[in-house]
Amino acid sequence: QVQVVESGGGLVQPGGSLTLSCAASGFTLDYYRIGWFRQAPGKEREGVSCISSNGGNTTHADSVKGRFSISRDNAKNTVYLQMNSLKPEDTAVYYCAAGKRFSRLCMLDHRVYDYWGQGTQVTVSS
């Protein structure tokens, strides 16, 4: 069964850090671009960060630049989203997605992603 699974969400205080993981099963991540998206209650889904299949290109939304970083370990079939200096406005369900089309490009357009995880909740609150 082909799927991606997110983990690492939780409750953190403002200014804190979390690392989200995106693990793939049933396929190899090597040939896929990986994107992280988030959706807060009452808001549209937002592209957060992505990394190309070879890791050579990354992109971050303006709202997280300088605070979030993305990396991949193809040997472990896993992509990581390191989130630092978290703010209450970062509270959302975070989704991992894998896309094979134009995989060497980094795009935060949800339409170019094929597989989606179930999401992991991140809550930033004191």
C-alpha cells in the first residue's frame, strides 16, 4: 500500500521547536518532490515548504522563512521539517505530500502532488 505518514506534531510553547517527519511506505521517496502543507481551522490550505527529489532545491513560504527548514534522508525514506521560533499562528494540521511530476523542481502548488498523508496537529500555545 502506497502511503505517506506524518509524525512529530504536538503542543509547544511560543518560541519553541518541533521536528515533523514524513515517512513513505510502499514506494521510494528518491524520485519524489516532498511538500509540507498546513491548514488551520477556517483557513485555506497553505503550502509551507518543499524539497526537490534530489534535495537540491528547497522553497519556503514567506511566513516561515528563516524559521523552518526542510531536509531529506533518502536512505531512511524520510523527509523532515524542522520548525523553530514557533508562533501561535503556526497552529494547524500539517500534511506531507509526495509528487513525481517535475520532481526536480520545488513547487508549493498542491495540484502537483500525488500522495497525501493524514496530517499531524501542531499547536503553539502558552
